[in-house]
Amino acid sequence: MISVQLHSILDNDFYKFTMQHAVIKLFPKAKVQYAFINRGKHQFPSHFAELLRKAVDAMIHLKLTVAEKRFLADNCPYLDPTYLDFLQGYQYDPSEVLIEQEGSDLKVIIKGYWYRTILWEVPLMALISELFYKSQNLIRVSDEDVKRITKTKIENYNSLGVVILEFGTRRRHSYKVQSLVNETLNVFGANSFLGTSNVHLAMLQNRKPSGTHAHEWFMFHASAYGFKVANAISLENWTKVYQGDLGIALTDTYTTEVFFEQFNKKYSKLFDGVRHDSGDPLEFAKKTIAHYEKMGIDPKSKIIVFSDSLNYEKVKVIADYCRGKIKMSFGIGTNFSNDVGLPAMNMVIKLTDAKPENSHWEAVVKLSDEKNKHTGTPKMIALAQQVLGIES
């Protein structure tokens, strides 16, 4: 019988935990809904939903261990002890996840309290990806080839003198491949490899996990407070919780242009830098440098974390442009965790609806710097564009 299982409750991206911590403090009664979006139009084999259901149901047994709790306490002092106690008692509730299949089409919906459901997205995608390959008996390259490919890549990055982070959990080929990749990066990364966003693998490497927040943080704030102030209040609430720690701000939930309008001197100075996740990276770098100069801030004191579908060729072009102008690092996902001789999956799980406390359910949107990456209903996308003065 085909089966896939997670090895730890920490087998997840770090920003899911940092956001969960913030949600518990600020929005404990908020509810949300997420949906699986099959961007690659992948055809799922029959009975796939049953395999996924079994894997999801098994997640109820995942528990934070004493060693894992100690790792978080030692490496993430900005996470409150009360949160770590909560996480130790946290249990996945599979009833929060609806899984259906019609023909080769897969439907996955997550719904419930935001502070609980926030942890589902990344491990669910990892399970979907691993099961997709396993259920069709698609054969990847050997373990030795995975290590050889990864060694070549990190040695190339070493030669560029850039900082590399591994961000590949959600669309990894498998847990085994991501583990092999991280082991190899750890051995041959020299001064380039800084670590991974996967908390479980970071613990195995004895490194601090990497990450801050995601689009859903800003999307929820738009539902609660309105599109015009979503960026500003999102940043204010983040600083309220973290007091200057975890200082990389995500820019493209409602386009970078709109973000920089609200990224005033206070936030520009307080946050260590920004993350690029869509659109032309060189144009983004130009805008970011110009913004800091406008604020009277030396761009060389700030950093851009690039994280949009990167490979060596893209990283080299970006690094050549940014060197000497602004600090930079590169979060590389699928190109590390799913370069195994098979087509990588193209899928996301996105927040679709939110219900702030004492309010009603409302569809949410994301307006990427790439128009074909917008998410949300046409009606709400049009409304957001109108309110924010963005051309459709």
C-alpha cells in the first residue's frame, strides 16, 4: 500500500510558526479558509484523494517533543514560552481539511480558526507532491545523483560569494530528497549556505531556522482593516509582536509599488530588509535601492531576500547587479528540493476567505507583481485594484 508520512511536527516552514505565534497573540478568534490551486494542471491518478486522506489523518499523531521544544527555546528567543507550551499541546485536527477528487482533479479546502489551520499549508503541499510521484511510480535519479547535483550547485554559489537559503519544503520531491539536499549543502556550503526554512531539518543541522511572514499575514489584514491600510497595519502588528526581530518584510501582496508607498521611514529603518517574491528582480532591486535613498537610508545597510523561482543563472544576474549597492541573500526552493529528473509540480495553497472577530466571511486577494499570479475572485481583485489605484 502506498503511503507517505511526516517525520516531525516541525517538518514545516518556519514562518508558519512565527505567524501562528502572532495570530494567537493578536487574532485568537479569527477564522480563515485556504484552497489548493493546481497551477500546473497536474492530472492526479485515481484514488489519490484516498491516499492523501490517509496521510492527513495520520498527522493527528504528530507531537512536539521535549528536544524540539528546547531547540525552539534556544534558537528562537522571540517566541514566548507560553507559545512553546501551546505548541507542545497542539494537535492537528484532520476534520479541518476537506479532500475530494473528481476524475483527475483534486480539491483541498482547509477551514477553521486561523491560529490552528495556519500550520496545514506547507506539510499538505509536501504530502501532495511526494504522493504524486509515488502513486505513479515515477522514478527519480539516485541518492548519489541528488548529492552530486546539489554539490555542483552549492559550489557554483560558493564561487559567486552569495548567501544561500534552502526554501524547498512545499514542492519537494520527497522528505528523503530534501534531507539529502540539506546534508549536502551543510557539508559543501562553505560560507554560502546559511540554512533552511524547514524547522525540522534546521534542528538536525543545529542551525537557526530562516523565515518571517507570508502573504496571508497581509491578506488577512486587508480583510480586517481594508486594502488601503493593510500593509501599514500588518507591519505595525508584526513589530508589536516581535519588537524588531524577524525583520524581513514581504512586499508584493498588493504590488511592490503600493507597498513602498506605506513603507515609511519608521518601518524602513526598523525592518532589516525586504523579500522579493514576484516580478522582475532587477527592477525590484532598483525600486528598493531608490526607496531607501529617498528615506535617507544607506541601501548598503539593508538586505533583499530574493525568493522567486531561482536558479544559478538568475542568481548570478541578480548578484552582479546588486553587489556593492545593497546586501542580498537567495532563498532557493524547488530548484534544490525537486531537481531529480522529473517535472517539478506547480501548485500553491492560498488563503481564500477570512472572518475577523465580530465580522463576516469575506473573500481575500493577493495582487502579485505578476498579473497571472493574482489570487482571489474576479470581483474582489477588481475591487482591490480600484481601491488601491492599480491598473487592471
